[in-house]
Amino acid sequence: MKWRLQEGRGEAVYQIGVEDNGLLVGLAEEEMRASLKTLHRMAEKVGADITVLREREVDYDSDTPRKITEVLVRKVPDNQQFLDLRVAVLGNVDSGKSTLLGVLTQGELDNGRGRARLNLFRHLHEIQSGRTSSISFEILGFNSKGEVVNYSDSRTAEEICESSSKMITFIDLAGHHKYLHTTIFGLTSYCPDCALLLVSANTGIAGTTREHLGLALALKVPFFIVVSKVDLCAKTTVERTVRQLERVLKQPGCHKVPMLVTSEDDAVTAAQQFAQSPNITPIFTLSSVSGESLDLLKVFLNILPPLTNSKEQEELMQQLTEFQVDEIYTVPEVGTVVGGTLSSGICREGDQLVVGPTDDGCFLELRVCSIQRNRSACRVLRAGQAATLALGDFDRSLLRKGMVMVSPEMNPTICSVFEAEIVLLFHATTFRRGFQVTVHVGNVRQTAVVEKIHAKDKLRTGEKAVVRFRFLKHPEYLKVGAKLLFREGVTKGIGHVTDVQAIAAGEAQANMGF
């Protein structure tokens, strides 16, 4: 059990009543009680709790009824690091993204006029228009018994963190087409484990829904679908929207297997299948006003195991420290604070790192004064975790989004010219030399110009090629193999970086044409 919990980063699902060869034998009631008691004692020894997920009867050659039970074993990991899953929330404008998150994290249903979403907005214009324009984070906790921990019984985020052994961090993204660049930045730089695509039952697949679906597919982010506002329309309308979604998911470009969740049993199966196969796409139908089927989504999120295994994380932790800067703040009495994700290595309080590249391609030394994860203090940050780092009196004007903080011995390579193998998803005319696009690679977002298309003069929609790009403003830190996404108006393309032309810090200004 200890090994299984370590493998599942603090979680394991046991099936009682199944033989080693997978035969569903089942146990009589007395035997089942004894088995659960034994499992409970084992769990207590390793400091874990057990929750019965579901029971089902099996047809076996015997007179007494026999059952199979699935049990979730969960513990707070030894290093007091809770399980953390990042879920990006996508969907068309007015599909109810912020409202659903408000209901899940506040524990109160919406009044139908947007009361639940008010706590999620960061700017006055968002409250006035009701439209999200920035990226906000919301947390939902589950304790070791699988019960929901949210703001309804905890006053602060620190309390939620203390009483949770599993945390779901929702990344609330913008639905409006005008803020598409913010949504792309949220998907590329915050490295979500999976995405939740919200579709309004009364409007169906409209507006930016297809675009957001395409982004999730292009970035290979596994996603599940929630059909909201089912209280507003007739059952036939909901069924029509679900059929429309199933049709789109089965298309050649998607190759997904839709799975409609209608009971708690379905939710448990969906969570296990979703983690094993990225092609399974669970579909939930719920309402944030009446609360219909909201519990099924909570059951799914509670059981959903981490989508990266512990071995991958161990390997990343062996590497040198690399932290992506996504947000920059100035906090009174603390100084400059940066938010982002640690992509490799380990970061501790007091570590000396270098940050860059600046406009002239230099890296500057700094010291990490303190670390916070989900608004509570944390001494050690491990690969794959998101956090905010306080940098003391470091000058904020020297920092920008898209920079990296790395350990000094890494000797990071920066470039202003790079090559990428791309697929042009859509372009009105032909894509040729001299064309300018906004390039997204991880947390890097900058305008680049097409310098050369190898072996071709021009590209049309659907064609593949290796293209050389040059950044217009300043050099960036890029890695070979990183996923790339570019856009300009209606033009869109995806690909990966194949080659970077590394430059030394001193040459940067000359290379950028300053």
C-alpha cells in the first residue's frame, strides 16, 4: 500500500473482490466487511483514510449475493505537499465559466443573475460587463475522506490548504474573442494538467467554443466537457447540444470517445478512464442555479488521479532549477513578487538564481526571499508546481512576462532567430517571407517575422514546412522541442521548435538590429 500510494502521489484505488487474473468473483457480505476492516487497519498504519467509491453485485455461481467494492485510499504525502491538479477553464463568452467556478469554490448556488461570479473578477470593468478579461485562479480542496473543502466552511485560502490533501486549482480564462491572446497565454504558460470546456446548453457550440477546442487539441491538453444552464431549456435542447458535441468529438480531427456522465457510477468510471486514455472525453450536464448534477462533477474531480506519474516528476527534480515568470506584482512591505511555474529542479528559500534575458540579452542575479503556494508559505518548491516567489527589493522594471529564473550553473542559451516545423491551420491567402505573427512558446509571447520558408516559396492552409523566425523586440530563452503556437488576425498555426541560433549576451543588441 505504501508503494502504491507513493506511485499515485498519495492516492490509490483498490478493487476488493477481483482475482489476480481480473476475474470478477465478488465477496459475501461478511467477507467484504472483514476485508474493508483489514484495509482500514492497513491504511491507518501508513496514515491514510479510506472512502468507499462504489459497490456492485456480481453474478457468480452461488446462492448468497456477492459484491465488488472500489475503495479510494488517500493520505497527506510525507512532505506535507498536497496533490495539486491544475484545470484550465475554457468556453465561449457567456457560457457560465466564472459562475460555475464561483459555485464550486464558494459552496453557494448562483441566483441566475451572476452573483456567484463576483468574487472571481479582478477588475472593475469585469464586474460591470460581466466578462472575464484576465486570468484568475480559484482553489477547491478535497480532504483525505473525499469531502469538499471550500470557502463555505473555510474563511481563507490558508485554511483550505491546511485541511485538504488534494487541491484543484482552476485557471479561469477569458471567453471573448477580443481576449483570445490572454486565453492562449494561460494555456501555454500555466501548463494545465487538463482543461474543462464549458458549453451553454441553450446556445450549443457557438463563438469561440471551436477555437478553444482546437487550442486544447493543438497543445495536447486532455479535456472534459461540461454542458451548463440545463435549467434554462427543455430536455430535448440539452440532448441536441450533447449530440452536437458528440458529432464534433468523433470527427477525424478530434478522434475522441465521448462519454456522457449521468450517475455517480459513471463519474467514477470516467475519472479512471480519463487518466488512462487521453481519447476519452467525459460530458457532464449540470446547472449552477439549481445545482443539478453538480455533485457528479465533484465526484469526478475528487477521484481524478494526477496525470503525470511520480517517476517523471523525480526525473525533472534531478535537473537544474528553471522557473517561468508569468506574473509580476509589487506587494507592500514585501517588495517585488513573481508568479509562475517551476518547470524543472527544486527551488528553496534563500536560493541564488539568475533572471533574464533582459532587452540586451543579459541575466541578472537575484535571491529568493520567500515562497508561497496557494497563498500559504512553503519552504521548498518542486518541479511542476506553481507558486509566487518574493524577490525583496529587486527592481520590478527589469522584469517582464516571458523571462526565466534559472540556476547560475545552467548557462542558459538565448536566441533571437529560431527554426520551427509548423503546420498552417488557417490563412486567408498565402503565408510567405516577411509575414509578421505573434508567437507563443510556453510563457514567451512576442511578435516575430518570417525570415525563410525552407524548400518552399509560400505556404497555404494545411501545409507543413520548416520556417525560420526572428523576434522583433528582444531575444528570448527557448528550448528545442518546445510546442509553438502562432497567430495573426485569422491566421493560425502550430508546431515545435527544431533549432535555436544561440547568441552570447553581448551580441544580443547587435543581432536585434539596435
